Amino acid sequence: MVCGGTGCTSSDSNQIIAKLNQEIAGHGIQEQVEVVRTGCFGLCELGPVVIVYPEGIFYSRVEVQDIPKLVEAHLLHGKPYEKKIYEKTKQDGETLNFEETEFYKKQVRIALHNCGVIDPENIDEYIGSDGYQALGKVLKTMGRQEVIDTIKQSGLRGRGGGGFNTGLKWEFAAKQDKKQKYVICNADEGDPGAFMDRSILEGNPHSVIEAMAIAGYAIGSSQGFIYVRAEYPIAVQRFVKALAQAREYGLLGDNILGTGFCFNIDVRLGAGAFVCGEETALIHSVEGHRGMPTPKPPFPAVQGLWEQPTIINNVETLANVAQIILKGAAWYAGIGTEKSKGTKVFALGGKVVNTGLVEVPMGITLREVIFEIGGGIPGGKKFKAVQTGGPSGGCLTEEHLDCSIDFDTLTSLGSMMGSGGMIIMDEDTCMVDVARFYLDFTRDESCGKCTPCRIGTKRLLELLDKITEGKGSMEDLEKLENLSVQIKNASLCALGQTAPNPVLSTIKYFREEYMAHIVDKK
Ligand code: SF4
């Protein structure tokens, strides 16, 4: 298996695949060995990654010039090519299967299942790993309400940031007495550093198609849309290919699996506006209008796309659906905490050894994710803070390392789950700079529709600039806090309502760093 995710592709994994095929053919073993381009394995820091089965040996930072020796040692003589084995796989001289390593052993891959396992461009491989069985089960043996009840009982909550109960959302739409309803997959992942939705689309696109068809059946919809950012070319190309294959196999279109159920999916490309991840803005963009939020209610489940009932679920949420249908609500609800069920995918970034994608059960601690799975802080530096929830979230400190990662705990600490960005900072990071970075992002991405966000984020940034330039006073710090609260309370959509979070959380936990920048301390 060779990782064909965006990260490894940008580090020449296509050339590695070509060289592997060339060497394998050169040795005449092409009948015994198949080279598969998969989606992301998660350990992006060590890419390009190659895993050789059946042993499950994990080769890291593979280069094209390694391939002749790797093929000769491992594939011809059955001996792992020592030079490129992921070093943590060695224990007592034995080479471990990669799933037993520190990075993988605490992970539970539900949304990411099949990523790094199958060829995402081959529908037969998806079908061969239980793919489309959930759709068959739903269409042939389950009533619409039964599907909704199963998703409700599983406790699945939206993974795009809102955390709303997915089954309940579906039920609201199902209850609307309208002929036309829509299912939208939100793939407009915009948090800096987050790439979990991108990886799912690149590594397992059929899981999203299958879930959208199941959702369509559950709410009584025949039409779906995926809104995906155009900056994700590999994801878009694989999803479009997967759609064509699903149509060819009769898994999309009219009379799916001979059951009379009709469902189609069209692709809409987003142009990279962060605000278009907000569901009302996304709907306007799909309709062909400028992507700007509108007040809720009405909620999209009642009046959404072209004023018809519409459910919007993000990619990661949908990637859980087929597994829940196949394994049951109780199985899913048995993972995680009382109010946050299942798993969450995080994009680990910043000052951490193992940057990449991890999927962990809800309720795991920040310490386990950062120090056990993430391998800790590089260069023996000290951990300082972790930012969860991207520009809408907040920074947490060492005292929070043993807190549980779940929707409610993170919110109670002044941060949030968000879509799953997790940026780690070490002792060298200036927290005022961090707040400034995120605010600069939200100021840029403000759609400008409402004054508190449009003008407020600009004024906040000016205050932060003044402070970081060493020209700030205590009065400025007070203004920063007051204005942040005003913006949170008065903005129209979640972008503005959460934009001050990085400022407020860094003032709360790192006030001394602001004070260090302030000259006039009176
Ligand atoms: Fe636009 Fe910001 Fe107002 Fe949202 S809060 S509508 S992004 S100006």
C-alpha cells in the first residue's frame, strides 16, 4: 500500500508507485505482488509512507531511490528493509505490525476506516470491505423511521463544529410534508490546519456517497449535493470518479438496487470562502448566490436549499453512518462518553512530533493524544498550549492536559471541538501572536454582512497590533476584552460569534504574556 493522500502525493508517492511497479515487473513477481495507491494512513509527518502486507511493515520517508533495495530485501527475500522501517516498530529486535505502534494502538478508526486500506478509485475494493451493504440493508429491510431512530440512538453528533444530534436533524427534515427535499454534504473544510474531511474524500469517497443515499432515503429526498472546495483537487477527482462508478453499479440514480428508490448526487465546487462552511451561506452558494449567512430560524431542515427541507452534514459525520447501520446503534453508543458518542478525527499540527490525522474515542485525554499518539513536543521543549476548534476555538494549557476530549468538556473550558484542528504550541510560542494569527484569519474571512463582525474584528486586530508592537496600555487590554464580548453577543453567524474566542482564551490563561507586551501598566 502506498499513501496517495495529498501530503504523500506532494512528496512523490506517484513516482514511488511507478518505481515499485517497474521493479516488481523487472523481477517477474507482478503476479504475486499488487501495488495499491490508498488514501491517507494518518502519520503524515513520516510520509511518503509504504506499508507491506501481510506483515504490516510500515516504511516511512520512502524515496524513489529506496525502492530497488526495498523490493529486493522485502519482496524477494522476505526480510524487511531496515533502513526505512518506522523506528518505533522495533522492539526487542522484532518488527511490529504498524497497528501495534504507539501512534496507532489507541486509535479507533471508524470515520477513517478504509483510508490507507483500499484503493479509493476502485468501487470493488469498497464493496469487498462491506461497502454498500448498509445501503442494501436500509433499502431492503428498514423503514425510514427505523433508520432515523438508529442514527438517533447511536448518539452521533455533527462533526463539523455544531455537535447537533444527527438523527434528530434528519427527523426534522423527514417530518416536513414537502415533495422535494435535499441532502447536502458539507465538504467546505476551512479551519487552518484541518484536513480530515479532505482525507476521507481522498481515501474512502464511497462511504460518503453511501451515507448520503441512506440519508436521502431516511428523509425522503431524491437529490443530494456535495459542496467541496476547489482547492481539494485529489478529493474532487476521486469523489467524481466514485460517483460515476456508483451510478454504473446501480447504487445511485433511478431504482437503486431494484427497490424503486431514486437518489442522485451533484457536485458543487466552493471557491474557498471560510464563511461558506456556515450552512445558510453554503446553501446560498449552492443556489448560485453570494455565500452570506442568513438568520436562523428558519433552520435548513425546515426551509433550506431553494426553500425546501434540507439536511446538511459534514463529511466526517456522514463517514460514520454506514458503520452505524451495519454494526448497530448500541455498538457506536458504546464508544465515547455519556454525551459524546463515538470517535473524533483530529488533525494534529504545530509543535508535535507526529503531525498527521488521528481518530480517537471521545473521552480520551489531551495528554494521551499529544504525548502518546502525537509523540510529545519536538526537541525536548516544554508543552505550552493546545488550540482546539481552529479559529473559532480557544487555547488550553498544561492544567487541562488530563481533561477529557468531548464536546461539553471542551466548551466548558472556553474552547470547542470545532471540526477537529488541534494545533500544539511549545514554550517558544507567543500566545498573543497566536491570538493575532487567528484573528487576522477571521477578519479576512468575515463576509461583511453584519457590523459587529465586519468592523469589530478589524478593531480587535488593531488593538492586538498595538499591543504586540509594544504600544498598548491597560486601557487597550480592557477594550480588547470588552469588544470581544460585544462581538460574540451581537454577530449574526457563528464566524463572528466565535471569532474572539482565541483572544478571550489567551487573555484568560496567558494574561501575563499580554502584560509583558504592555508598557503603560497603570
Ligand atoms: Fe458575515 Fe461575520 Fe456577520 Fe457572519 S458574523 S454574517 S461572517 S459579517
